[in-house]
Amino acid sequence: MVAITSMNLIDVQAIVSNIMAVESLRGDRLAAQKSTQSAQIVALQELNTSMAAVGTAAQAITSAARWVPPTTAVAFSDSGDAGKVSAYSSAGAVSGASPYPFSVTSIVGGGSTTATISYTKNSATVTQTSSSNTFSGLADFPGLTITVSGVTAGTATVTPSATTSSTSTVMTTAAQNLVTALNTTLNLIKVQTAADGVLETSYTTKEVSQNLLTTAFDSNTLASLADTGINLTRYGSFTFDSSVLSTAYDNRASTPASLDTIGQVAAFAARVDAVATAATSITGSLSREVSSGQSRVSDLTQQILDMNTALTQRENSLTVFYSELNAKISSLQSQQSYLQTSLDVFVKALTKS
């Protein structure tokens, strides 16, 4: 309903303000969406930083010279096999003799399209194959890359040896730092994805959490991570008993199983590092989510600018329209006043006559 002042003139400002208040609602919704999206970007960047810290803690184990020795010696049970096997250490290798002496049963190009090695584990024969003469990523030889050049008559034993001495304190500190970084990140995700959390509906964030938790399990071996002192709790966090790993290190020379225990930590760190890299790299899931969010914010910003321009034009148009209407009403009032005066004069003239 058109507002009329006590002077019978339209209240142009009030009418335009009321109309613009309604038409500005969509702009308010866009601004709210932009604010929410911006908050999500900040949360994702915070999580990305926390995940990067997890990766750094994992790499302190998988790439440190004290944990990952750079050289590997090879011993043979048959002297005629010398030179048929070479090896070098990479992430996850453990100083000390491998518990699995192996035989090379075939090589690529020697009448075979795959190379094979075999060894005895838990009283069973295990055979590993490779499409080349190089083997890497074998769960039973953590952190070792083995190259073969001939079929062996006897067995070969690879012996990683560190160039710098390691202590149980170095190892337990690195393991504790990794567990602490994991728990910090997992707790951050819990807060972010809780009810009313800024990332409550984020699938990517929940997937990252699940991937971190599943690093506690290695599908390639039946060994338990608990043997290293690291445990996954039912509350979705990790605990670490440093005495377990320290004992394994102290007994590495007399108990071959202790080397498996140390290797389990290195393998665990490698799995964690892979998850962190998959999330924080340039093409990682968190990086893509941040980039996507920034694109949405940019789009919303442009929509808001366009809408503000349109609203300004609309407000100006409405102001002109109702101002002109106000002028017409004012003109009609003047005409009414003139006609009323003329009528009064005419009536008085008739009365006198």
C-alpha cells in the first residue's frame, strides 16, 4: 500500500527502503554463503598444516640416516653366487641382518619374463616376483631395494648397516613425535566435523581421518603394530609405550624378531607419510578442497558485486519513479486547490445574486 504523509505526499524514501529490503535478501544469502565458505577454507588450511606436520614427523623416521641406513652388504652361502645380488637401503630399512635368506630362482631375460626370489618364513616357502630384476616394497624386507643379475645356487642375506649410530632414545622420540602429531590432527578433525562444526559435512575431512586410522594396519603382514608399543584405541587415537620399542632395539642383536618390531615402526611411518602426502601435495585431497573453496568464494564475491550494482540501479530507478509519482500527486493537489478556490468563488457569486 502506498504510504501517504500528512501532506498527502508519497514518502518516497520509506517506500524505496521497504522494497530494497526485500530485494536485498538474496544478496544477504550470498554473503552468508561466502562467510561460511571462507570459514571452511580457513579450517581446511589449518588441517592441511596439521597434516603437513604429521608428514614431517613420519619422514623423520622414514628418511633419517639413524633409522634408515644408506648402505647394504650382501652375504652368500655359496661363494660362487657373489655378485648376483646387490641391494641398497631406502625408507624403512633396519640395521642388522635380514631374517630371511633368499634364493634367486629366475631373472628377467634369462628365459623368463619375471624375476623371482624365494625364502622360508614361518616354515612356509614364500615366492616374490618382479617384472624387472629389481624388487622393492617387499613387506618382509622393509626399506630395501634388491637387484638380482643371476640365479643363485645358495642363498643371499642382505645386511643393512647404518653409517651413524642409533640409540633407542632417538627412535622412541621420533615414534612419540609421530604419535603426538597424529593425535593432534585426529583431534582437530573431531572438532571440525562435530555437530555444528565448520566442516561438519565435509566428506574429504572425514576420509582423511579414516585414512590416518587405517595406517595402524598393514595388509601385507600379520604382525601387530602393538608389538612396537603403538596402539590404536577405540576412541580413535594412538598411544605409545616407548619401553616396548626401546627393548626391541636393545635386543636386536640377539633376537631377530626385534628387527621386525623396529621395521614395523618404519613401515607404519611410511604408510602415514603416504596418507599425509596424498592429502597435502599440490594435487592432494585437502589442497584440491581448498582450491575449490577459493574458486567458490571468488564466484560468490563476483555475484555479490554484480548484485550490489543491480540493486543500486534498482534503487535509483525506484527513487526516480516514486519521485515522479510524488510530483504528479503534488501537481494534482495544486489543481485540486485551484479548482476548490474557483468553486468557492462561483458559489459565493451565486449566493449574492
